[in-house]
Amino acid sequence: MSASWQARGSTPVATIERVNRELLDIADRLVADYDDIATGSVLRCLSRAVCAARAKTADPDEVPTLAEQLAREMLARRHEPWVPEQRAW
């Protein structure tokens, strides 16, 4: 049984290096795009998104795209104002 990235002729190490470079580029873009949020918070959202993307897909080439999409969704929710629920006394 061969992994999906081996079927295309690329070595697993080369695939991992390429994916990691893509994730670094995504991290740079997200930090620049969300400069009103602390850098550590942006990177933490991306880290959580990468974990979620890896859990959803077995193909490493799909991880960066899915992780960026999930991270942007998480960061967009941070911009929504929080309104507490009205309590019924």
C-alpha cells in the first residue's frame, strides 16, 4: 500500500518540506493580513487549523489550502463583536 504522495513520484521528505514552506508563507500572509491581532494569536489559530486540516485529509498537498481557509474563518470570528445574552430574571 503506497501513500498518496508517493504515487506522484515525489519523496515523502520532499513533500513535507514543500508543505512546510507553503505553511510558512501562509503564516506570513496571515500575520500581515491580521495585523490588528497579536502575532501569537494568529499563529495559534493557524496551528489549530493545521491540526484540523491534517485530521480531515490524508493528502498532505491539501493541508495548506484547507488550513489557511480554516484559520481565516477562525480569525474572522475573532472580529465579530461579542454580545452577552440577556438574562431572564
